[in-house]
Amino acid sequence: KPRKLPGSDAIPPEFEPLMKVLLQQWTMGNKRVQWRPLGSLLDSETRGKLGALFKGAGVSNLRQYLQRAATHDILLFVDEPENEKSYVEILQSWMKKE
């Protein structure tokens, strides 16, 4: 069951695989997940159906998907493509218990 924040909606279904991956990484001590491995982790989580995941979110690539997910206030997407240091992290406010 998706976690909720007070006054917010549940995580949209199209972002549940992303949050699952990020939570797995969080429990392993990886607060920030770098751009390159995240795509592979998501592809594995969706069993190779990354394109369908993007389509379900109304986007065509990982960058757009993460940008869309960030609008739901569940994660921070720091996009620095020029130095290849783009990363994603779950917002601390989302991790706190209700």
C-alpha cells in the first residue's frame, strides 16, 4: 500500500516502481541514487518494461519521468547532465512517519 503524507495523495501507480527502487536503495544506505544506475535498477524492477512505465506516466524517457515524479513531492531530482552528476533522492518529509 502506498504511503501517504498528511494532506497529500497516495503515490501515483506509475511511480510505485521508482519509489520501490529508491526505498530499497535507502535501506542499503544510498540516500542519493545516481542517474545511470537508476535506469538499470528501474528496468530490472519493471522486468524490461521501462518503455511501458514511461508511457503510463505520459513521458518518453527517464529524465522526463523523474521530472514528472518530482512534481508529486515525493522525491528530489537534481538534474546536472553537463557533469553527469544527476541524482534522485527521496524527500525527507516523505520518509517521516505520519
